[in-house]
Amino acid sequence: MCPATCAAPAFHSALAKHVKRRIRGQWTRMIMEAVTEQDEKVFSSPLSGIILDHRLPESGSNSIAAYTLKGTYKGHNGEDLVVKILPHNSTYTWGEAKALKAVGDLVDSGTILYTNPARSSSPKYLPAVIMKKKSGQILEHLPGYRNAKPADKMKLRTSVVALLCAKVAEVAATKRVVHRENHKRNILISLKDDKSLTVSSIELVDYGWPGTFLVYENVDATDVKFEALKDCKEDWRHQWIQDKWEVLRNEEFEDPEEY
């Protein structure tokens, strides 16, 4: 197992040795490399009519905090939105807003007056994104999973990873955004019921640095889907970071031979 401190270049180099490729050469670039002058203006205006409600326990990487909203905002129920407050106005946060827009999750962006107790007792304007809230919970938070037998937990984890990688591949092919930081805290899961332990939906969250990539325009969508799926499953097989589950290498987790 590679430790959590492994460098990103070593990670992708190792993947290249294990994965049979359908695309020759580089087919993605980091989202920050695609930021334009227009993208840099994404936090240029203050957000108005924002009333923060409940603080969420998970806010994602490179963020200060995340909240739901009170009332409504731009035709959305506040409970269906998340405000993610970001630490700085930079290439990293511009890239995150760009990715959220590309996948259809961005509702608005700008600055918000907020007091960060870790830094100061005085409020200051900080960049923020307002995005659609995803349904589901982290797997370990689901009662059905917590109460399941060890063998059933293993089967459910394996099923979740297979569905997760299919989701990553679909988003990559249709939205041209590759979510590569897909560890267990960035996956929200809903079960049909606690007894069957059948997944009804799975959602990806956190399109921040460093795990978000854009697909080059000239790459065929079918090849993108194949490559993204292979990368995701190879990643989970080798458990490159510590924040992942052990998964079974069974038929459900095998790679499809063709599309």
C-alpha cells in the first residue's frame, strides 16, 4: 500500500504501468491549467440575500466551512443548497468554481462576509460558492451499514466502488470533468432500505484541488469513459491513499471489456 504522502506524479506514473490504455498521450489537464481571465472574476461581487443556516459536518478539501441556507435563493429552497466558504481567491478556488459550473452544480459564486475563528475575531469578505446539495451520506454514517455483518459490509463497499467508478466515468464522458479524488469522504450514498443494503443512488462531491481534471476537447467520449473507469478501479484496487476501504476483487468489480 502506498502511504498517504505519495506524490501525485508517482501515483499517475504507477497507474500508467498497470492500465491498458485506449488513448495515446495525455488526455486530461488539471483544472487550474484551464482557468481563463473570465474565470478569475468569479468571486468579484459580494453575494446578497444569503442567510446561513446549519453548518455541515463535512465541508470538503480547501475550505473553511459549509452551510445550508435559510429561505430561498434564486428559485431554490435553501435546504437544497450548500454554501462552501473558501480560504482564498486563487487559481485553486477559481478552478473549483469552474468545475462545479461544468458539471451543472454551481448556482452562484462571489464573496460573503464571514468570521473565521481560526484566523480572526473580525469578519472579512471571503470567496464562496453556492452549489446544489447532493443527497445521501458517507457510508459509515448509514445505520444499515453500521449494523451489517462484516461480510455484508464488504459486499456493500465493493458495490459502492463499482457504482462510484461508473459515475466517475459517466461524468468524465458527458461533462468532460474527471473527479479523481474519489475517496470515501467524497462519496454520498443512499440505500433503498437498511435490510437489503441495496444502493439507490450515489453522488460525487468536492471538485476542489488537487483531484479535479478537465478532458481535452479532441478526445472521444467513449475513450474517455473507458479510461476514467479503468483509472478509478485501478486506484481502488491499490488503495493509494489511506482514506479508502478494503474492497473485494470479485466479478462485480471487474473491468468491462468493451463499451
